[in-house]
Amino acid sequence: MDVQTWTYLLVGLTFALYIGIAIWAKASSTGEFYVAGKGVPALANGMATAADWMSAASFISMAGLISFMGYDGSVYLMGWTGGYVLLALLLAPYLRKFGKFTVPDFVGDRYYSRTARLVALICAIFVSFTYVCGQMRGVGVVFSRFLSVEIEMGVVIGMAIVFFYAVLGGMKGITYTQVAQYCVLIFAFMVPAIFISMMMTGNPVPQLGFGAQVTGEEVYLLDKLDGLSEEFGFSTYTDGSKPMIDIFFITMALMVGTAGLPHVIIRFYTVKKVSAARVSAFWALLFIAILYTTAPAVAVFARANLLESIPDKPYAEAPGWIKSWEDAGLIAWVDKNEDGKIQYAKGPVYRTDDEFTKLEYKEGERGMSGERLIQNTPTDGKNELYVDRDIMVLANPEIANLPNWVVALVAAGGLAAALSTAAGLLLVISTSVAHDLVKRSFMPGLSDKKELLIARCAAGVAVVIAGWFGINPPGFVAEVVAFAFGLAASSFFPVIILGIFSKRMNREGAISGMVVGIVFTAAYIIYFKFPQLIELIGLPTKENVKENWWFGISPEGIGTLGMIFNFVVAFIVSALTPKPPKDVVEMIEGIRKPEAEGEELVVADH
Amino acid sequence: MSEPSSSSNSEYWRANLKWVGILMSIWFIVSYGCGILFVEELNKIRIGGFKLGFWFAQQGSIYVFVLLIAVYVRVMNKLDHKYSEKKDS
């Protein structure tokens, strides 16, 4: 069978499975809709959390990013796993003990303030939307490459599926679908990784394979890759090129941001006991770690393969995947010296600072060797090959000549990763709107049935908006993701930590800390990432380069500094203002108590 | 069931904080210490094909994270058990 038939078969089967689970796990109350009736076993919850967390970015983009960044890519590996230690030790058990549905709930009650609740709510919705757009885009990429349907059609199909099980099943449906999706995505990620590791090093365990010797040669794979990188003018793979302080701050911002992301935190409300919340954090990280320790290996395999097989090869003899991904619009080759061979070196292929900001092809025009021509102006640099980082994982099975069903499996895995995360985020949005905004802030007398209806409508509207962004992706998605982590790090995280670990922290301290953290972080990111906005208000701008950054900290890492400011301001202001009321202090003591034997937390009264 | 004395609760809390402190220190040393701040020194040591600092940044720190949570789960279950027994007596 060819790749396309396999893909239709596997994607069809997995989609049928997801829908079947959604029908079986239909939610009938708000408790089931928001937090699955708090009756999910820890192991299943851990798996669901892992699928929720590992998005299209983790599955499709991360290994590719690392393979182009080398050591610098460690910021993602450590940042997106280390946050779970913070979650498990500092946040999840206490939030679970507190026993309400959402982060804004906690912030609002702990700081006895509707303003604080609203600020937390706006942050939660903003962060979730940012993320959802990226997922829908991922769905579109997979569909357009593997099923040869238009990106638009792919997004619509993805929307329909998510709509069906998120709106119908709520958290209960999503949780059990995510368990299935985790199995699909981890299988799809590991199978090609194991195959390629075997081929390149003879070791079936990718985590060990990328530190082993190349098959048939007396040289370690990583040393060979370092050599190849230098030969073509790239920085040494295992050394990286970012300044240390920037690596430090980005890693911290990603870790703290992860711990503060609402769609991750809400997962810990779905288990019955506090001890189960801790255990499911363990399972979640274990399941995540399987993919996250494999990704750097995949990155090395892909990079070594690329550097070995492509440079100085005539285009006519280039492997088939080069052409198929060129057709999908993710590879471009410009024959600058007209020798018909692919020269690959450091530096951009084409300029992006003139009328084009991204790659644009000349529709239907082919060059001398049959390559697609592009409209962009080529640079003077030697590099002729543009490779989109996103394709490294998707193309890997083709690059390594694996059987067709493996290629199809990767497509199904990418879809599972994107859909599971999208569904989790949609749920946060609908919970935020129905529970925090409508019920808790404006209509306290709302009946459970009506609230459930509003939650379903909100999820429906959110799907449509996310789909629209998936079809018309704003060029700034990548920039906005830095925003999401920075905001979560500089706002949620300090406020929740202080709420649990300091009895003295009061409303005034928390709100002023959050405001300072967010304003500082947002201002810094906007200044460097969205200079158009700065020009609009008539201020001078500076280029987004190392030399202009504060202490050499990039906008991606600035959330860490925002977090520090948040802590400092919160302490100073709270020391100068009245203590929190007595019932709040009692509440804090309540969440710090040991869990009684056999104690089960009931679904909170709402 | 009588309310547990507040002194037993604060003992539990202090024990919890002690463990959180220990585990978070390891968390910091492994990721920020071995993976970032001292990566160049550690890279001079090699284990198989890996430079040690690079290995910590892309592999080792993640394994340690998983272990840290496992230890915390065990410790807290024991503490919960110990302090909730007092509650019933």
C-alpha cells in the first residue's frame, strides 16, 4: 500500500477511536464537564496530562528546532520538563486540596478580590488562545502534506473532531481521549526513532544511540556531527552559540511558565485525592520524559543525515523527500551559482527584510533543474537550501527510507498531539468563560444546567475562532508563544506560590506584583518583537539583537526577570498594607494540613 | 474525629518544607548547575560519545527530574500517613 492509503487508514482509525471514546464518556454535569467528576485514576490522568502538554510543537517542531540549535536547544528540553518538578512540589497538591475548579478561582478566593480574579482570568484566556492557534496550524500542516487536502480543509476536519468530543464530553471525554492520543503519539514518535537509531549506530535505544559510534566507523556520532557542522560553517553542535545568561533565563522562564500554564494546572483537579495529584504529576513527567529524552537523539540523527546526504549533491539526484516537501512549501532551493548542485551553509538563503517577510514561491514556475522558483531576493551568502525546521520529525522516516506505514503513523501521531492539546485548551477557555466569568463574576445564581450549556457554547465559539486562526495564521504565532510563557511566568506563578507559602501575602501585594510583572514583561517583549507598535506611538526602536538586550537577556527569557520583580514588589507592598483577613489565613492553614487516611475530596460546591 | 492539634500540623508543614528545600536544591544544581553554569567544565569529561555537560543538559537533568518527583511522592505519602494517624488517637 502507498503512503497515502496507509495515512487515510491510520488517521481514520484513530479518529474513529477518539469519537467512540467521546460518546462513551459524555459529561452530564458541570463537575464532569470541568474536571471529569474528579474521578480519574492517577495513571490515566498522568497519561492525559502528558498528551495535553505535548503539543504539535513538542511532537512536530521541537526535535527539528534542537537539530538546528544543538546545545542551545537544551532550553526547551530542560524548560518544558523541569517545570513539572515545580508543579509537583510547589503547586499541584495544594491547589488540589483547595478544591475548586480553576486558577482564577484560587486567585480570587485567596486574595479575596474580584479584580484579582478578573486579571487571572484574562491571562488564562489569552494564554490558551495563543496556544490553540498553534495547534490548529499543526493540524493543517499534517493534513496538507500527508493527505493532500488543502490546509483549509484539514483545519475544518480537525475542528469538527475537536468540537465533537470537547463540546460533548467535556473534561471527561477529553481525558480519556487524551489517554488514547498519548498512546498513538508516543508509539508514532518512538518507532521511527528506534529504526533510525538501529540504522545509524546499531543501538535500538535512541537515548543511548546518539552517544554511540557510527555503524561501521570508529567515530562517535556526536563527534562526527561536530565535525560536519564546522565543515559547513555552522557552530559546533554540542557547544551552542547563545550567551550563558540567556540560556539560564530562557530555561527558567520556560520552567516557571510551564508550571503556571492554566491548561496544565487544571489537570490536577481531575483526581480524587491530594496524594493522587502528586502521583499523577510523577506519571505525567515520566510519560513526557520518554518523548523528551528521545527528541534530542532524533535531532542528532536528522542533522547528521541532512549534513551527510545533501550538500554538494546535484538537485536532480536529491532524494525524493526533498521534492515532496518542496511541493508542500517547506523546502526551497535557489541555485545561486547555477551549477545544479545544492550548496548548504550557514546563513539565510533569501532576504526577508524587503517586500517579503516569509518564503513566497512563483506559482507554477520551475528553474533549470526543475526546482520551484521563489519570489524572494536571494542573499549574497553561499547557502542555497532553505529547510523549514518543522519538517525534521515528519520527514525523518522518509529520510531514513522507512516503510510506508511508519510515515503514515507519524502523521497520525502529529494529529494526536495537536488535537489533544487543542481540546485541553478549549476546555480551559470554556471553563474560564462559563465558570469564572459568567457564574462567579456576574451571575452567581446560575443553575448547573444553564452553566453547562454556556460552557458548551463557549467551547463551540472557541473552536471556531481557533479554526479561523488556523486557516489564516497570523505571522506572529511564534512570537506570541514567547509571550504566553513570559506572562504565565511573571503573573500566575508568583501569585500562586505566595498564596500557598506565605500567610502574610495580601490582596494589595498580589495585585501590584502581578501588574508589575505583566507590564514589565509585556513591554519588553513588545519593544523588541513588535517594533511596529512602538513606532505607532512615536517612540524610537532598537533592533532585536544581543547587543541591545538588557544584560543580554532575550525577550524569550525576560519572563524570569518579570517574575523576580513580581516577587519583590509583592513583598514590599504587602509589608506596608494590612494583613489578610482571618478566614483567608484559616484557608491557607487548611490546604497545608496532611491528608487524612482514606480521605476523598468531594466535588466542590459551586 | 477530633481536630488535630495545630502543633502536629505545623510539624508536618515543617517536615514538608524541609523535603521541598532539599529536592529543589538538587533540581537547581542538576539543571542550572550541571546543564548551564558549569557546562564547559563538565564538557571536558566524556562518557562514551557524550560530553558530560551536554549530556546533563539534554538527558541527565530530565531523568533526575523524574526521580525527584518519585522521591517526593514517597516521602509525602509517609508523612501523610504518620501525621494523620495522630489525628485519630
